[in-house]
Amino acid sequence: MERSSPRPAIVLTDSLEFPFAPPRTGRVMLGATDPLKSDPGSIRGAYALEVGRNVCHGSDTVENAQKEIKLWFPEGLNSWTSAAYKWVYEK
């Protein structure tokens, strides 16, 4: 696998802490796979030019996400909650 620069990786998961569905929300944030069809405020709409070099990746299904998480994070995931969480959410 060719790598041209360091790649930060994160996993957005479904959690009781978040009032939205991360796979759907994440895909909206990323934008369409074809950057030329992405919304202007999306990551791909702002930073990508071609499908093959579209800056970021988002799994299309939960099953694919599970496979890709194992690929990129073979040692497993860490859990983290922002210190600001209790100031933003009442629960």
C-alpha cells in the first residue's frame, strides 16, 4: 500500500452519548464519493478533486466498518468522552 503522508484515523461509533446515527452523519460530513458531486461544506467538497484521491474514507455499511476497524486498529479501540460532555448534555 502506497502512503504519501501520515494518516490520522478515527472511528465514529453508535453510542448512547450521541443523539444521531454516526454512519449517516459521518457520510454527510464526508460528502459524496465523487468530490465534484459533494456538497460545498463537506470534507470532500472542500478538499478533494478526484474519486481516486478523495482525501478521506467512510465505510458504506456497518459490516464493512467492522472489517475496516479490525484492519486499521488491530489492537482494538480506546473509548474517550470529552470533558465538555457534561456541560453540553443533561443526561
